[in-house]
Amino acid sequence: MNEKERGRIIERITRGRNHIHQLAKEIGELEKDLARKESKDISTKSKIHTTVKSILRQKAKAIKDRAAKRRSEVSYREQELEELREGITTIPDLERKIQILEK
């Protein structure tokens, strides 16, 4: 092997090594970028999950509150009916109580 061929081989090896280092650097940057994107995705999913749970809790509380209010109204109506049964002595009393209950 003469000096010229030897120089070409060394040059090709040097360019190959440089190219490998450049590729390794680019791969490292891509891995870091991917890790950042995955982190953002996890964070976003967590935020969405927390928001959905919060909304569901609010809806459940609203339903429970409405149910409690209706139970209270029913209880009040039952009390009024009981009073009607116990205390009606005249037709005007009955008419007044019926008007109250219809409101």
C-alpha cells in the first residue's frame, strides 16, 4: 500500500468517525426532545384527569344537594298534610291549606 492510498483510508476513517459522533449527538438531542414531549404529555394527561375528577365531584355534589332539597320539600309537604289531617275543622281551613300546598 502506498502513501496515497494510506492517506485516503485514514481520511475516510476520520470522516466516518466524525460522522458517527455527529449522528450520536443528533440522537442524543432527539432523545432529550422526546423525553421533554413525554413529560409534557404526562403533565397534560394529569391535568385533564384532575379536571375531570373535579367536575365529576362538583356534579355529584350538585345532585346530592338537589336530592336533599327535594327530600326536605317532601318532608315539609308531608308535615303540612299531617297538619291538615289533624287540624281541619272547617271548609275554609281546608281551602286555605290546599292553596298553601299548591304554591
